[in-house]
Amino acid sequence: MKPGTKLKSAVCETEVMVIKGSDAVVHCGGQPMSESPERTPDALDAAFSEGTKVGKRYVDDGGAVELLCVKAGKGSLSMAGNPLRIKDSKPLPSSD
């Protein structure tokens, strides 16, 4: 996955843009994401159905992958069976 690549879910409306990538395969709703997937909405895995939020960045535990959600959906993001988490925002410096 190269930065700037848009990936779409095969099981819901989720779309993400790769900010930082690796050779790992990203899944949404338990199914692999790709640039032009065949839609199979009935294949949504209940274990990965927490949903995605537009405008949020999702990262893996090692920090090798960072994705920006550009279209929300019902499936949740994962890699190798491990869920991706929402990246914490950095606090702004105080302006005393």
C-alpha cells in the first residue's frame, strides 16, 4: 500500500486513504479491502462490525500503518485479525 491509495470495503460503505502504509492487507468487516472490490454486503463478520468514523485516523499497534477514513461504514478495520484503533490526537501547546 502506497500513501495516497484509496481502499474500499467489499462489505460496507467504508473507504479509507492510506497515509502511511506497509505490505500488510487491511480488512474491513472481516474481508480484504481493495481499490475496486466486488460488493458482498452479506459477508460482514459480526466480530468486525463496530463501524468506522469519517475523519478519524486508524493505526495498528506497531505504527506501521495509518489510514484516514474518508467514508464511514458498518465494518471495522483490522490487519491479520487484530483491530486497528483510532489514533489519539496530540494535545495543543498551552498559550499562557
